[in-house]
Amino acid sequence: MAGQQARDAGSRSLWFNLPDNAESGRRLLTRERVVAEALAVISAEGAQALSMRAIAARLGVVPGALYRHVRSKEELYDLVLDAVLAEVDCQADPGMPWAAQVAALARRLRAVLENRPGIAALLKAREPVSPASLAVAEAFLAPLIAAGLPGRRAALAFRLVYDYTVGFALGDPTSPAEQRLRDTATRQELHAFLRSLPASRFPTLAAYGTYAWANDRDQRFDAGLDTLFRGLQAALGPGASNIAADELGVNTVDLR
């Protein structure tokens, strides 16, 4: 009986002992964790701060452990970009006009990039050909082809809208330039300065400069899209229907 009890105690000890603190505190290193940590570094300090040594230190591993999951820092950059672009909702409503579909996608792409500081600059520099980036490109290109643009012109139109969106996101809302426009007092000082410019040298800036430096980031983006789409509409020829503001799903600014 005593021997049986000892064996039972030994079994309980083997199977039911809690793991020690070292084991319970250690998380499995995966590619997803490496990418997530790299994204955190870029968002906080910029792409220039990213290094395999820094990522390893944040994860509590030696740098060599990272190379089981990524081959190089260059590959890590591309994995980070693919992970961010995968957040873009590429679903389109085929019942919407082509311009509204492209505008909705551009707006979603901009929102994702502006929510991830530092990513737009990295995307502009690297632009990986990855599963998520291909999905975004396909979603942009399909409605342009369906609208009737010839293949090469549709591809160039996709690049125009895509580059415009990424470029706009480079000046993210947290940048000093945008913060200057958001602060009422600073913006008013800037406007007063623009209006005070000598009309003999800066006649148009003195008259209209306040419109160029206004706290209207969303309207600026929509106005740019509207201008691009009207140019594309002209390329479609006289038989194409006019693009109305409500078709874009936005309230475009009065450009007059």
C-alpha cells in the first residue's frame, strides 16, 4: 500500500507540477512575433532604428535565433510591409461606380498607413512584391480596367492613385507640419503672416495662401482624388458618364 501511494505521489509530481517561472515566462519565438516587434520599433523610432540586434534584445533572445525565421534585415522590412498592407480591406462593391471603388480603397490604404508611423516612408522606398501588395494592386487595377481604360493607361492610373495616396500618408497627422495646422493659435499666426506678405512680390500667396495651409487634411486628400479622377474621366472619352461628388463617397471641396 505504501509503495502504491509513493507511486501515485510520483505520478502526480510528474504530471501536475506547475512549470517553473523560467518556463512559464518564455514565449515561443515565431516569425509573427519578430515581425510584430520590428513594426513596433519602426513605429516608435523609424526604420533607421531597426536592427536584428535591437529586435533580439527586445525579444530576449540572441540575434542568431532570429535568422531561423527571417534571412536578413531586408527580408524583415518586406515582411513588415506585407503585414501592414494585409490590414487594408481590398473588398470592393462591384455595384459602385469605378471612381467610388478606387476612392474607397485609396482611403482605406491611407488610413492604414497613417495608423502605422514610419511605414509610408518605408513603403515608398522598398515597395515589395508580396501577397498583400499584389492584392492591393489588383483591387486598384480591376475597377480601372472595368471602367474602360486601356491596359497600359489603367496600369499608369493605378500607379498615379497609389503613389498619390502613399505620398499623402508620408505627411502623417503626427508630423510637425500637420500639428502646426491643427493648433488654432499657430495656424492663425501663419495665416496672418501669409496675408501680410508684400503683394508686389507674392500677390497670389497673400490672397490665397491661407487655403493652402488650412486644417482640412481629409478635404485636401479628397480634392486630390477628385482632380485625378476627372483627368481619368477625360481619358475615357466623351461617352463616359460624369463623375459626381456623391459617386466618390466623399464631400469634395469647392475648388472654385
